[in-house]
Amino acid sequence: EANLKANGMSGQVHCVEAAGFDHPDLNAHAPYDLIFANILQGPLVALSPEISANLRAEGYAILSGILNEQADDVVQVYSQNGFNLHHRGEIGEWTTLILSKQG
């Protein structure tokens, strides 16, 4: 919320804190067109089935917080959960993945 305020976007994004997708606000609005997660490899891998279940067909997941050497493992797990790699970008030692959910 501090970042929203700093960028003149207060009130334009609803923020919730949840472990995974177990939150009434998240469940009420699923499926989503876009899910963004900036967390480490372990939680991203663990959340793969939930991200797949909460993303509409042909939606996108943007995953970051992944060390470059871990990115192939994350792609493999998401591939097994119905995702295609759309784009992979690296900045320094970090990778961002843009994945699309198969329709």
C-alpha cells in the first residue's frame, strides 16, 4: 500500500495478505486474468497447483524472485500444471518468468 501511495495509485488496488489462496477475498474474485508473485522458488513451486486453479484459461502468471539457476526447475513444475513459457528475462542473478495458462 505504501508503494501504491508513492505512485499516486491509492485506492486503485485492493491489497490482501494471505498464505496462498486461502482468503475469502481471493476466492470471491477467482479466476483471475493475471497473477503476479514475487517470492522465492520454494513457495512458487508449492503454489503452482493453486495458481493454476485460480487463473483463467489463457491467463498469465508473472513469477519473479527466482535465482537464475532455479528458473528451469520452476518452468518445469509450471509446465506440469498446464503452463507454457511465454517470456524469460534475467536481471543480474534474478529471473522473471511470464507464463500463459493453456486453454
